Amino acid sequence: MTKLIQLTDVSAGYNDTIVLRDVNFEINDRDFIGVIGPNGGGKTTLIKVLLGLLKPARGTVTRFDDASDGFIGYLPQTTQVDKKFPITVLDIVLSGLMSSRGRVYRYSRHDNDTAHQLLAQMGIGGLAHRTSKELSGGQLQRVFICRALISNPRLLILDEPNTYVDNRFESDLYERLIELNKKMAIIIVSHDVGTISYYVKTIACVNEYLHYHRSNIITEQQLADYNCPLQIITHGDVPHTVLQKHEHDHSHNHESHD
Amino acid sequence: MTDTVFELFSYGFFRNAFLASLLSSVACGIIGSYIVARRMVFISGGITHASFGGIGIGYFLGINPIVGAVIFSLLSAFGIRLASQRSDIREDSAIGILWSLGMAAGIIFIFLTPGYAPNLMNFLFGSVLTVSKTDLWMMLALTVLTVTFFSAFYHTILFISFDEEYARSHNAPVELFNYILLALVALAIVLHIRVAGIILVISYLTIPQTTANIFVSDLKRIIFLSIAISFIGSVAGLLISYYLNLPSGATIIFVFILVFAIAKTIRSISQRAGLKRAIRKA
């Protein structure tokens, strides 16, 4: 197995607050890891450390970067961009080639064709020349998936990909991820633990500390041992679980999940 | 007052004003599109007013006020960014502080300067009809610099502006580009204070761009369309101000706003008609 990224004794946080502590974690080729944990538990911080956006306060991050086109493809949460920014869908997708094409590069016909193909595969081939303000949240999410994939990355990181996506596209997306996993490692952050545990190979529970569970089958007792309290509710084939933090009274209405 | 447009070009001041309009349309078309796209209108207003402090110090020390303004605008632009990044002060609060600091410094230094500051009004309200050869050369330099930078690095600028964090995950030099672009914004503001004045310079950087954004919503197209709108509007405003004997700066801005209002109306009517057509078809 080829190692892609290794975290050794990593602690990270913001200002004077430590969010992640003593994390030892490695990502290998063809991994399919679901990252779960309560809000504020450090899931996004872990992603930022992996992407090199946040320098750890302690410990080391080693990337075994083989100088491929784009080592990591990244799908952020859509909420962080200005939807009214004047940019075309085609340009958003091409921005996924930023690190491999230099600063002055003008995109080739081949790059454009690849972008069009990806958009077509995502079922939004007709939107290439629209601008971001004309898109729905779900469409923009698909554009961002194309942006993450255009560099043919070794590792694909998806941060809450199911936030804006409708149910039909969600199952499409997971099926496509299984296909992509034949070529690349995938890390998916989600609060919908039940659904992702159905697709992923392993689970990383993040709640200040990281506990790596080398299976996609996990029990409530194991989650409690990992200090990552979860309630698993099973519905037929797809187990459904609801996250729950120790301290606060959870206000989610569980009846609605029936 | 009965000169034909052709005869007007025989006057040196008019030729200069025409050239100034052309250069400012290109530089402000590009920089203004960037400002509008990144929602930097307020920070641009802050830089504009902060630079008044430099003008006041320039008068007081007897140097070219524009030199003082360049220094003040760059310091305030970087100061606002650093203050909001490195401390608890939020960006809009930092803008408010530097905005008023610059104006206060300007007023005090002009008060302390012996004698009367003859073209102070020009700095407040601008006057495209009195631009000098030196002003034109400086504007030309800025225009060439801006056009070169944007055509060389267009995509990098676009991608960083759209999604900074994503650009950072691709190791793009986000901070370097942000500072270079902020410096260009500051320089564009200062050099156009001579043309439009501190009070009105923001109009060159926002109205043509917002008008263009009614019809197109891709940064590159906004840039080209706003250059055209800005040039036509400035020249039309210049001629109207000449024949009606009105202040040129304010007249040009009225033309800009008129064009904006007409564009908005046309767009609303055509959208409504399109919606009705779609309903009939369904």
C-alpha cells in the first residue's frame, strides 16, 4: 500500500485553543475513510491540517507527493464562497488545475474539454457558460466536485458533501465515489454517519482526539469508548445514526427520521 | 460656447481631458471591476478619504500633494488589512478609523499651512479640465501596469478572488496577490483624485462596473463593458458640462447614473417580457 499522507503527534488549533490533540493518522492509496464526530469536535480542523491550510501547533504532517497534477482534490462546504461573484462555471472547474498550470498559464483546449466532460458526467453539461449566481446550491456543489476532480488527484477530500444535494443526487454521488475509489483515496466528512458508514471502508472518529476504526461496522459501545458518542438508529438496509454530544440536551426531533 | 466638438479638440485642455477620460476608463474599468467583484467598495472609500491626510501634509511640507496622497493611501490600505488580520479589530471598524484619521489630519495640516491652498477644491471635487501633462503620464503608467498585470495573471486573480481558501490549498500566493492588488487599488484611487476628486472618485470605480454587471456576470466581460461605459459616459459628461457650463466631475457622474438607470430599466422590462413569454409557452 502506498502511503499518501502521515500525521505524527499532531496537535492543532486556533489562537490559544487546541482543537485537535496528539493525532497519529495515515492515509494510504485507495482508502475510503468516513470522518465523523460532533460539531466543534475538530473534523474541519483535521481537513485543514491535511490540506496544509493550518500549520499544526505541534507534530508533523508528511505528504508523499509524487508531483502528480494536483495531489489533493478538495470539496469545501459551499457556504464559504460568494455566490454572486462574477465567474463562469467553466472557470470554476478550471481553477482545480491552479497548482499544476503556473500563474500565467492560459488553459488549453484539452483542459477545456476535460472540464466539459466532467460537467456532463455530473449531469450539468449545459451549464458550462452560466455564472455562479445562476446556479442552485446543489448545482454549485456539483461544479465544485468537478473542480476537485479535474486534476485527477491521488486523494479526494469532501467536507459535508450532502449539505445541499437532493436525495437522488446523493445516492448517485456515493455510487460515483465508489467508482472513483478504484483510482484514488477518499476522505468524506459527514454528520450523516449512518449513510456514509454504508459506503466507506473505515471510520475516523474525531472529538479532540482521533480514534481510527479500521472497519465500517461500528457499535454504539465502540463509539462511546472512542469518546465520540453516537446513537445508531437502524432502518432496514441503511443504518441511520444521529450524533449526540455529551453536554447539551439534543434538540433534534428523532421521530422525524422514521 | 458655440464651438463644435471638432473645434474643442484644438484646445490643449480639452485634449488632455479627453486623454484623461480614456486612460481613467481603462484603469478604473479593470480595478473597479475587481473592487465590485470582491465587495471592496467600502475599503476603497476608506483609502480615498485617508489619502486626504497625505494631501494636507504635502501642502504643509510644500511637496506635491499627490506624493503625500500615494504614501497615505498605501499605508491605510495595508493598515486596514493588517489590523483586521492580526488583531481583534474588524475590517469595517478599521476602515472607519483610518477614514476619519486621514480626513482629520488633512484638515489640520491645511489649516497649519500658511496662506491659501489654491487648488484644494480640485482635490475635493476633481477637475478633469485642469489635468496636467505630469498627471497624464502618471495615469498612463498606472494604466500600462494594470493592463499588464491583469492580462498576465487574469486566471490567478480570478481564482484567488473567488475562493481564497481553495487557492491557498493549491499553494497559490494568495497574500502576495492580495497586497499587489490592494496597492493597485490605492494607486488607482489617488491618481483619479485629480480627475474626480476625493468625494466622487468612488463613482468611477463602482457605477460603470455595476451597470456592466446588469448585463454580464463574468469578470472579464464586466471589465470590457465597464471600460466602454466609462469612456462613453466620461466623454458625454465632458461635452454636456462644456455646453451647459456645469462642473465636469459632477456632470460625468450624473451621466453614469443616468446610464445605470436606463440599463436597469431595460433589463427589468426585458426580464418581465421573457417571463411572460415563458408562461405563455408552458
